[in-house]
Amino acid sequence: MRLEDMTVTLRPRQPWEAVDLGCAMVRRDFGRLMALWASTVLPLWIVVCVIFRDMPVWIPLVVWWLKPLYDRVPLFFLSRAAFGVRPGFAETWRAWPRLMFTNFLPALLWRRFSFIRSFALPAQLLEGLRGAAANQRVKTLAMEGGGSGASLTFAFSSIELFLWLGLMSGTYDLLPEAATPDWFGIFQAFDFENTIPAGFLWWGAGCHMVIITLIEPFYVGAGFALYLNSRTHLEGWDVELAFRRMATRLTAAAALLIAVLFVFGIQSPAQAVAGDGAAKVVREVLKDPEFEIHKVKTQRWKPDFPEKKEDDKSDTPYLTAVGDISQVLFWMIVVGLVTWLVVYLVKNRHLFISRGVSKAKVQAPKVLMGMNITRESLPDDIVAAARAAWAAGDVKEALSLLYRGSLSWLVTRRRVPITDSDTEEDCLMHVVGAGQQVEADYFRHLTGAWVQVAYACLPTSDAEMNVLCDQWPFVEKGGAA
């Protein structure tokens, strides 16, 4: 294809101006692009959905991973539309196998996470380069536009993510109740794969495909425009195109006239007239927009006070003093932070000590939640006394004996840091934190039964009471607590 057939104006542009040009190219042919997208990309998505129909949670990831394959169809269309040729379905389908398998593995493996993917794709696909030659070509083009390509990828990735979340949030209320997850239960179980309904996962995958369909062609078009802008800067496409257009304006008659004047040696007045005519032609050519000089104005802040010269070192002593003071303040801050850390560790050293059986004497509480938990207030065989109270029909007394006996053992023998102001929930948290799994599981079961009887006035079954008595873990050599 020839540069003279370009349908876009080639001239050096600022990076984001080039991005705007690429988006305008996509908007111009958006309908055709969507039709080609539907005929080439949607069948691929159908295959992905069929393969992962039993695991819909993986569909968005696979669809995202295959994005380098989708970009080839919009780029194929835009690269030809830029020269005035808009390929149809038949031409696109004939080119589709070649487009898909050109640089197939590199695109999905080591180039998948390239930050200049849309900027580098034209060099890899349209110029037909492979391996080291393609890498060298991309490096050369990245000298003029590579940073903008990375910024473009970050911007479009952010837009895609926010639009996906926004579409899901905006259509969430349209979901049937069976497809709505129980978010509280999910975060409690931390089992997202098995607790999220399949309908919700299919809906999220569908929203993801819709957003990719709307955003990805613009991402490809913006990258293609950056590629054109880079080649214009590096290879002077605009200058070459201007000279080609200027050459077409010189008709054969004008060339013949100049040749005749030169061969037959027209007299000097005629030569002067011819020279004036040539100068006039040159001036008219230079008025063409292709030869317009584009200037960029930038603003730089300049302080009101005059800048000091490098050899003016009159304030050096003051700067030295400021530097010394800064160093002193820095080390004072460092020493203060280290001192605070040491004091904090010393004061909270109990947090780093194992909470096993300790021989140190601790001031254990005697009354918890209005209940006396001293060893003297409890019978020698707590389990037997609890069974007797249960048989007599005093359910609350039976569970109270087990609960008080457990607390007595935990604060006196296990040295669990329970205070007299703690509630049942606080006591349970302290016991779980003590690290004894068997005792913690039993005390959790016992606490639930005790709270149920003491506060909710709900009955406890004989089977549950027998389990609590049989699994009593707080025993000494003689079998009593």
C-alpha cells in the first residue's frame, strides 16, 4: 500500500493526541468492527464456555488471557482502512487463520504481560518480523512512544476493570434470588468456589465479555495510532508524503517547458521570467499544510528572586549548618524510635510468651459473672454432682457446676488470663487463645449450652448433657477436677 492513499493526516503529534486519533479511527468504523468481532471472536468465546461449562469461575481468566488473539482482527481492519480499503467478512475470514497463528505462542506466553502490547502488535503482525528482528524493531519504535504505550495499557486496563465492576453493580438487582450469593456465609467459610452460585459466575463472565467487546477495539486503535506516530517521528513519513504529493503537482507540461528553456537557451529576460515562475511555484508549494511548522509552547516556573550563580558560595556556611542540624534531628528520631520499640517490647513481653502451664503465681479471680469459682465452693467430683443435679431435674445447676468447674480449672491450673470483669464470650476468647485445642473445643460447647439455658431459657437434651459429662477434660490423677 502507498503512503499517498492514507486517509488520515500524517504529522508529528503529541502522544495523547495520537491516542485520540486512534479512537477516532475506531469510532468511524465501529459498526464494521463489531460485525467482524462477532464473526471471529464470539465463536472462540463459545468454545471457551463449552470447555469450562462445569467451572465457570475460570471463564473470565481464560477470556482475559486470550486478549492478544482478539486484537488482531481490529488491527487487520484498521491497518487497511487507514489506506482507504475496508476488508469485508470474506477477506477477514481468509486472513483469520494467518492472523491467529502468527507469533501465537510468544503472544500468549512471554509477551502476554508486555506493557506496550497494543503499541508493539503492529510491528510484530503487520511488518512480518519474528524473533530477534521483531524485538529489535519494537525497541527502535519504543524510543519514540514506548512510554506512552505503557501508560495507554494502564489507562485502558483501569477503565476496563471499573466498567466491569460498574456493569455488575448496576445489573445486580436484576439477578434472580437463586443466583444471588450469600456474601456473609461466603466470607465466613472462605470457600468462594463452592459457595458462589453458578448463575452468578456466568453473569460475571458475560459482563466481562461485554466490556471487553466495547473497550478492546479502542485499545487496539490507540496503539496503532501511536505506532503510526512513532514511525512518523523516526522515519519522516510526513516529509516523504509531502514530497510525493509535490511531485504529482509538477505536470509533464511544466517539466517539458523547463527542459526546452534549458536546451535552447532562452534569452536572459525569458530566463528571469522562468525563474520568477519557478519561485512562485515554490512559494505556492510551501504554503501547503504539509509544510506547516508545528510549534509547542511550554511554560516553566521562574522564581521572582534572581537565581544565584554557581560560583556564589556566600551562603555555604548557612547550608552547612542546616545540614548538620538535619543530621542531628534524623539520628534523634532514629534513637527515639528504637527506644520506643524496646520499651514497647518490654511492656508487652507477655504477648510473646507461651501460654502453657505456668508455675508462676497468678492472682486468679474468685467470682466471675456472679458465680463463685473457687475450688472450695465446688464439690470434689464435679461431674458426678452435675449428673445428680441433672437427674433431679435441676438443669441450670447441673450446667452451672460444669461451667464453674471449668473456669476454676482454667484460671488456677491453666493460668488463662481471665479477669473478674470478663463475660462468657471474653472467657471463651481467652481459652481459645491459650492454645489447648481439646479444652478450647469442650469449653466452646459448654459455653453454648450454658448461655442457652441461663439466658435464653431453652432446654438442653439428655444426649448433649451426657456428652458434656463424658468428655469432661479437666481431671487430675484421682479422676476429680
